[in-house]
Amino acid sequence: MGEAEGSRLRDWVRRHRASADALIYLLIALAAGALGLTVSGAIVPSAFAAASPWWTLIPALAAVVVVLARDRWPIPALIAAVVIMAVDVFVFGGLVPLIVAVDVLYVATRETERRRRILVGMIAVVAVMAVAAGWITADARASFLVALQLGALGGLGYWYGTAVAQSRELVALHRQQAEDARREGERDRDAAVQGERDAMARELHDVVAGHVAAMAIRSEAALSMPPEPDADRAALRAVRDSSREAHDTLRTMIAVLRDGGAQIAAPAGVASIDELAEAARRAGLEVSLENELDTALSTPADQAVARIVQESLANCVRHAPGAEVRIRLVKESGEVTVRVDSRGASAPPARLAGNGWGLELLRERARALGGTLDAGPRADDGWRVEARIPAVVQG
């Protein structure tokens, strides 16, 4: 119960800090008047200072009003507090206006960016009041005393306000840096996730989608023809082979997604092109292969060549069933040329929707390796995919 009440009191003081400070300064002024306390007596002898210490309430009340406006208008409040303090020091010799002036100096230094101007103004005020005190009293000691007291109190308020303002700036800077680091981390995480998604999309398209499309095409072709045991069994064997390869690839990818404990199998490269051609023949294409690559390629180029041939054959199976396909692989002047020509489809295209990702992924792969890839129709009612890739690629 006591802790809850204390928390409510602190919250109230935090929300009404200016009012609370004004009330405290008013109580100090009343206590000083009752006890007859002053700073050191008025510099200018007057009836006010000699009559009663209660006269010090006049500048004290004015200073209390300034406290109420210090947070909203710090610079005007500082000017008003300095004027009231000067009048009090020279005429009344009270205590509260001097304290309020130091307080408002601290707030103005903390809340504004004109700290250099405030410092120059403070030095000027102290100098003027010190000279005035020495001139009025004809005593250099008065000048020294005023300069020492006001300089020390004003310097303390200015230093403390500057320290708090700089600490706030540092906190804001560190907070901004932390926010920037958080955003950068989110961008890196999003980029990493997108990279993983792109890698999985490429793998699904390059391997799984091709096998699934082959199964659909072979089964559709078998269903569209009159029953024939030999042809039907050949179609079933092709579907079985494609489904096994797709199943194995999917299992590997699922293992990677679950715990990262496996690696997605890399394509076999040029060495697998004979198998790709044979699979395309089983799918109904008439494939001829001219492989003139007599030296080993770098791994990125080797895999890219195989992917280009694989995607080209998959597109032939999908869009030109029964077509004549010619694959030619040549290495000249440190560059590998991959050319896949197709023409003369013997059956209608399979009813499988495409999205154009296959050729676009191949173009991206070729560009990433410093090569090019072009695909399009030919004058003899055929289709050509031609890529040129550096034989040696670092990666």
C-alpha cells in the first residue's frame, strides 16, 4: 500500500514538476522570512532591507511565478529570473530569487541549443553586477564577492545543464544507432530469407517441377491413346522413374528445411546430360546429342550447362511433344556454347500452365556467370535456346 502511494506521488510530481518546485521555493521564502535569513544583506542600503525580512517575499513571489513558466518558455523565463535576481541582490538581499535564477539557468541550458549564447550572457551579467557592486559600495571586495558567488552558482547551473543535455543527446544517438542496427538486422534477415526462398524455388523448378511435368505429360499421352500394353507399360516406367527422382529430391529438401542436417544435392553437371537426353527420349522426344567438350569445366559452368539443357528439354516435353531436338555443346576460346534446337512436334502441347520462370532463371544464372542466354522461335518453325558461358568461372 505504501509503495503504491509513493509511486502515485512520484508520478504526480513528475507531471507537475514546475508547480511542485514553485511550491517548494515559496515555502523556502516563507521560512527565510520567518527566520530573518538573507544572502548577505542588500548591497544598496534601503528602507526595505532595514525594515523587515518579510520584504524579501516581494521578489521571491515574482521568482516563483517565473518558475511556473520556465519549462514552456525557458529563455524568456531566464531573462526574467536574472532581472528579479539582480533587483533582489541590490535592494532586498533575499535568498529565493538567487536559487530560482540558478534553477532556470539550468533548465534553459538543458532544454535549448543556445548554450553558447547563454554562457556569454551569464558571464556578461556576472561582470556587470560585480562592477556595479564595487562602484556602489566603493569597495573592490564587494566586486570580488559578487563575482565569486554569482560566478560559482551560475557556473554550476550551466555545467549541470550542459552535462544533462549532452547525456540526453548521447542517449538519443545510441537509441538511434540501436534502431538503425535493428532495422539493418531485419533487412539482412529478410534478405537471407528471400535468398533461401529463391534457392528453394530454383531447386523446385529445376528438379521437382520437371519430373512432375514429365509424369503428367506421359500419363496424359497414355490416356489419350487407345490401350496398348507395351506403350502403356513404357509410360508407367517413365512415370515411375520421374516420381522416384522427384520423391528423393523432395525428401532432401524437407530434411534441409527441418533441421539443416542435409545439403541439397548439387546437379551432376555435364556428366548427367546423357541421362537427361535418355529421359527425354522416354518422354517421346527424338533427341540427338553432340558433346564436343573435351576438357573439364569449372563447377559453376558445369552445373549451368546441365541446367540449361535440362530446362530446354523439359520445355520441349511440355510444349512440343514428339519434337526432334538437337543438343550441341562446344567449347571455343575459353567459352562454352550450349545450343538446343527443336522442331516438328508430333502431338499437341500438354495442357500445363507455364509462368516463364524457367527461361528467366536460366538467364539470371547465365548473367551471374558472366554469360548470355537467348531463346526464341526460328524461321523454320522451330525453337532455339542458345547460351554462352565462360568455361572457367570462380565460385
